[in-house]
Amino acid sequence: MSCAAHLGDHPDRLRWNARYEGGFEPSFDPHPLVVQALSLGLPDGPVADLACGMSGNALFAAAAGRQVIGVDVAEVALDRLAREARRRGLGDLITLIQADLQTWRPQPGSFALVLCIGYWEREVFTGAADAVSPGGAIAWQAFTAEARRARDDLPARWCLDPGEPASLLPAGFSVLSQHDLSGDGHGTTRRLLARRVERAVSRRAHGARPADGD
């Protein structure tokens, strides 16, 4: 996968490519939160895996029959993920996009599941929530502000404030779970799973007779 010209000197691209080229060996195991999300009985539709890296989540969703869009700034990770998808016969189900999530936005209401593990930007989360279709879900895990006690290299803008990300969800979402997990020296993370309420069908729009009191 070629590097988009405008990402050539992007610091995140350089940082993550260096990490992935430095002997990083992915397990390609799916994250437990993604397994839980895909067990919800979601509506038909694709999955968006944001900041996917060498993601076993994209592979897991594709193996379940979902079309998957994986987005990451590092082409080294995307190339490795593409090779693994082809090896598993899943290449036709996974589309990989090299992009900066601060400028790339998914189409509103277009995904049955939007997931992101290990990345946080408020504007990205807002766009991700808007991209969830009725009945669909959003699954997110990121470092909390508390994690900066263990990792002083974490910029504050990469960390969740108290109540986030659930407090940032727009109307129409039901929070299924949000809880913190100890990072065992790597910093506390918070895990969110929320579902967008399906649109109610108007009985009158279908010619149904109003019930008494309607």
C-alpha cells in the first residue's frame, strides 16, 4: 500500500511504522470488547475499525461475514494486515485505508459497528458515533487521565476525562457498559460499549388505525 503524499512526514505515521518495523509480532487475536460487540445481534452492515494497526479485530469481523473498513496512518501495519487477510481468504471482505483519523471521517449512519482500541481524540469519537446505523453499536477503549500517573509520556489530549466517552454520546444511544481496567503498569484504560436505538416505526405512516387515546 503506497503512502499518501500528505502523510509523508506525519509524526504518527513515522512513530508507528518504526514500531511495527522493529520486530513487532502481532497475535491477530480479536479484542474481547469486539467479540462482545459482534455477539449483540447487530443489523446488517459493515464494520469500521479505526486506528486498526495489525488488527485481529478486522479479521474477526470479516470471518463473521462482515465487510470491514480498516483505517490507520501506518502503511507498515496495513500491509501486514492485508497479507494476513489474503492468507485467511478474507481479502475481499477487508478494505484498508491509510489516513489520519483527525481528517478522515466515516459516512454518517453507515456502519453496524464502529470500533476503536487504544486511540483517543474527541472529534474522532464524535464522528464515529454519528457513523453508527440505527440498531448498531460503538465499541471503544482508550487510556484515562489516570493513566498519566503511570505513563507521563501520554499527552493529556490522548486520555479520557472522567465520564468519557459515554458522556459524549449523542442522544439516541444506550450505554451497555462502561468501566475502567487496570493496566498493570501500562496505565488505566476505559472500555465502552453502547448501542444506537433503532428508529421507531410510525404506525400511522403505514395506515394503521390509531389506538384509543392516540
